[in-house]
Amino acid sequence: MNKKQNILKRLMKYMGKRKVFIPISLAFSGISSILSAIPYLLIWIFLRKILEQQANFKSLNISIYAIWIGISAILAVVMYFLATVCSHLAAIRVEVGMQKKGMERLIDKPLGFFNNIESGKLRKIINEGASTTHIFLAHQLPDLSGSTFSLVFIVISMFIVDWRMGLASMIPLIIGMVIMMSMMGEMSDEYLKERTKAMDDLSNEAIEYVRGIPVLKTFGGSVFSFEKFHDNIIRYKDFAIKYVNLWKNKNSFLIIILQSATIFLAPLVIFLLTKADSISLLISNYIFYLIVLPNFIMIITRSAMFKSYSQVAELAIDRMEDILNSYEMKYPEKSEPIKNYDLEFKDVVFSYPGTEINAVDGISFTVSEGERVALVGASGSGKTTIARLAARFWDVKSGEILIGGQNIKNISKEDLMDNIAFVFQNTSLFSKSIKDNIIIGNKDADMEKIEKAIDLSMSRKIIDNLEDGLDTIIGVKGTYLSGGEKQRISLARAILKDAPFVILDEATAFVDPESEDMMQIGLKKLSKNKTTLMIAHRLSSVKDVDKILVISEGKIAEQGKHDELIKMDGIYANMYKEYEKSISWKLKS
């Protein structure tokens, strides 16, 4: 399929019931353009009569010409206004439709999708992409229709008035159009993609640079400390200069040739004067071309830019649809009830999209209902991947993950999410009240349960120190929570959800040592009698779990209880010795 021929068709699917506004807008715009051209003809006719009837000038009914010129100008404005109203109605519907469709598709995406793309990039692709199509539909499309009608009308008029002058006028215009088409051809889809990527990279690195300014100033660094940011600036500069140099000569010649279009007529008019039957008619014709040609040139220039605008709009749709169509995951609409809450990994192999190295390599283990199993190991060993595979962030390459004996691929998304509670290391809270953040997993919870979850998560002190308590809106009037405070609110949310499966990913990572012991009590109460898979870097938190799995390079290197693993004197025993050294370390005076 040739996408360039179907840009309008691709946009139509987002318009809903407002598709009819596009042909109406194009019709109004075409009528407006013809009405806009009529005054030129009336002025030409008026000038002819003035020059032909100089002696009887007062006998001319000048007011009639003025009235018709005014009427046609007013009607042209009204028609164009109606055209833009219709095109804006369609464009707004497309913009809203793209944003709604984008949000709907994002909600349906698996959780792993959001690990591979920045939220800012998603927002930019969906919101700015929708905005780009709005500009194309609301302005460029009706302008193209108007320009097309105007061009046809003016060209016909130019040859009717005087075919010789019309032919002479077309020579520089045809040359100019050829130059413009060659310039538009150089601005290919690849160029637009390259430019968009360069701008995105520069924008992303700029954000990182701004965020890192406090650290940069602290250590006396400069912009060169952010090599990627500096490299992206240079890359974009080189890219811009390359294309400016590519077009500068052609653009200069284009401006000269178009601006000198009326000069081409001068030698012809002088030649025709020597043979003219009516000098007044020839002069009036020449004045007509002097008036019409600048407008004609403007129309050609505006029409030539349509291709670039359509390419930009098409690229915006491509980027959004490519993102939203990627990483699809099939869920059954309904699934069998979960009979028990055992979790089992059977020869699971998984590699991240775009990589060949297995992050999880043939792992098998079982977490029986009510058991607490901990994953420990070096950074990058595969612990977080295993925990997130249990919640079907991604689909496995081979093997099976079973919940209650059912493959998680056969469990509906709603059933799967309703039965799992998460507490992640990096916690996200919404810009809503603290209460809204806590009850998001159990909106029917009464205040007694909410208060209990707050106490068990050690969040009471946080809330009591806020002027509006539970009704405090996060992110408003300077109300921001630290990493540890966010984790405690997230823990309260998980406790209140009361799901049979619990996944804890270093849930106390940002909590101060004073609060950690209390929070560990809350975590134990959260996971009591629940199937729990937890990741821990602080080995003191896993001493009393039912089983510890030591993960190394995506495989289970050791497994057993704390005391059993210490006796093995293997990886875990060495890790624990290092951990004990780290917590006993003190500064000497």
C-alpha cells in the first residue's frame, strides 16, 4: 500500500461521524478561492474601460464595479471561514480520536511495554503527533483545495486575457515549479525520520542535562560533562547545516526566478506595442498580469509546501501506530477460576525484545500457596525479570508459568491483575490525594481498612505531618514525597488490595534504617498466608522466608533456607559474609 496516497483515508478512521466535514470544507475552500480571484477580473475589465473611454470617464458606472468587488471579497471571506470551521471540526475530532485511541491502546499494553519506553516519549509521540495532524487537516488541506481551484481559474484567465502574455508568464513559473519539486523530492521520508529522531534525541538529552545541573554545579562540571547531550547538539547542527547547504543555491535561484516573473513580460509587451491595434487594451492586459502574478506565485509556493506537511502528518501517524502496534499480547476475554494460589515456573526461558542473550535461562521452581520465596543475587542476575514474568510483564520464549495449575497466558488480564499486589523499588504515585492513591486497588474499602493499611505500612507519621492529611494532593503546592515515603504509601496500597499473590521488589530500598524494621513487620503482615515472591538486596530481610533462590546469570545457582545455604558455603554464604561486613563497618576517629 502506498501510504502517501492514503494519508486522508488513514486520518478518516479517527473522525467518527465528522468525516462529512472534509468534503464540505474542500468545497467551501474551492468556492472561496474562485470568489477571491473574481476581483482581479473585475479590475481588469474596469481598467480596460477606463483606458478605452478616457473622454467619457464620467459616464462609467464605477460604483457597480466597487459593489461587485466588495461582494465577491466578502463572500470569499465567508466561504473560507465556513471551510476552516468544517476543517477544524474534523481536525479536532481526529486529534481527540488519536489521543483517545492512543490511551485505549496503552491501557491494553502489557506492563513490560512501559519498561522499554520513556513516558515522556510516549506523551510526545501521541500528543504532538495528534497536534501535527490537526495542523495538516485544519489548515493545509483546505488551503490545498483553494490553491488548486485558484491555480486553474487564474491560468485559464491568464490565457483568455492574452494568450501571448499568459505563455510568457508561464515560463518562469514552470521553471520555479521544477525547482520546488526537486527540493521537495530531496526532503524525503528518510530525511523527515532522521530529523525527527535527531530532535527527539536532543530533547531527551536536554531534559537529562537540566535534571543533572545540580550535580554538575556541585562538581564544577560543564556541558561537556554530558557527552551525549553535547554530541546530540553537534549532530543536529551538522544535520541542519547539511540540508541548508543542499537547498541554499536552489532556493536562491527559486526566489529570483519567481520574483522576476513580471520582468519576463516587459520585452514582450514592448514588442507587442509596435504591432498593437489597441495600446490601451495591451496596457490594461499588462496591468492585469502585474496584479495577478504575485498572487499566483504565492499560491504555487503554498501548494508546493503541501507535500512536506503531508509527510510530517504521515510520519506522526506512522510513529504513533508503530508504537501502539508493537509488542501485542493476547489475553483471553474470560478464564477459568483460579483454583489455588500456587506459582510454578517450568523450564522458563526469556530474552528481552531485540536481544539474543537469555535473561532467564531454563528456570524451574514452585512457590506453594502461602509460601514466601526470596530471590537474591548480584545486580543484573535476572531477579527482577523473574518476578515480573510471574505477573506476565512479557511472554516467555519457552517453558510455562502456571498459577493454580493454569498457564498465565490462559488467564484474563483482569483476573491476573486482581489477584496480584505489587510493591516496586521505584514507586509511581498519581497526582491525586493520598487516599486516592491508597484505595486505587480497592475502591470499596471502608475507613477502618484504610486506617489499618496505613498503620501496617508505617505511613501514619507521613500523613499526620501533612496539613490536609489523607486529602493532601501529591505534587500540588510543593507537596512531594521522598522515595521512602512513596514506598510506604505504595505498601499501604498493596496491603489494602489484599491480593492472594504478592510481588515485592526491594520494597524497603529507600526507607531509612530506623523505619526499615517497622516496615518489615508490615511486609510480613502483608505476605502472611499469601503466595509471595520477593527480591531482596538486604539479606537480613530474607532470613526467615520459606525458601531462598540464588540467581546467577539467569539460572538458579543455589536454593534452600537461610541456614542451609550458609552451611553450603557457596554464593549465598559469601554474599551474607559481605553483607555482615558492610553493616558492621564504622568510621574510626
